[in-house]
Amino acid sequence: MRCPYCKTADSRVVDSRAADDGATIRRRRECNACGKRFTTYEVVEKLPLMVVKNDGRREVFKRDKILNGLIRSCDKRDISMERIAALANAVERDIRNTMDQEVPSKRIGELVMEKLKDFDDVAYIRFASVYRKFADVSGFLDELKELQARKKCEADKVAQAEKGIKL
């Protein structure tokens, strides 16, 4: 590794540590010529992920777009930035784990909505109202009814499981 101070190509690694939850390796190096220390980061090279828009255009995947949409959906909710960022990371991880080079924007939106259903009801409805482009109140009410039915079904399953445990 070339020293940023004296430009000598000879340096040694003094310390290595995992960073960014193991996604990066941080290395402290020392130049053998001038003795100064510097830090380098080793990151796994990711293949560019392309998003295919509804009109057929392609653009590079940007995690920040997902994060910004989630932040807007969670506005004025008691949800920490840490949890929102973790949700954005989970969405990106699921998208990248498909190993597809190109992902339709519709699939990304559906994945975000799927994750938001379990994350926060209000954030889900806010995101859905923008993503599904509700034209009138009836579309909004239909989505609310579907969410209520899902919550009731989950509550019934929990109640049945608790009943089974008590027997």
C-alpha cells in the first residue's frame, strides 16, 4: 500500500479490525520509509444494481431513496433513526440477495411495503398512500380494511396459540 505522505509503496499492517458490522476491514498501517501511520479500508466490491423504472428507464440503485421514503413515512412517529436505517438495510439486503443485476422498481416498492406492515401501521399507510397513488378515499379505506383484517388474523392466531399453551 502506497504511503499518502511520502508515496513509498512499502508499508506494514499494524492493526486490523472489522468495521460497519463486518462489511469493512479497517487497517492501521505504518510506512516503513517515513514511519507515519495511516488508515485504509477494505470493502467487498459490490456489482452495480440497476433499477428498472415503470417507463423502462434504468438507473443505479440508491439506498438513500429508500431511506428518504421511510423517513417521510415515519415522520412524527416515535421511531428511532437507528430502526429506520436498519429497515432500509434489510430492504437493500433482500434486494441484493436475489442476485439479480436488474430489479423492477415495483418489486422494491412492494418489498418496502411488506416490511413496513410489520414495522409500523401508520408508516405503512403513509407509504402506501404515496406508492399506490390513491386517487380517492375509497382506495385509502380499502388499504386500511386490509390492514385491519391482517391485524385481526394475527391477533386470533396469538390468542389460539395462548389457548393451546394454557391447556
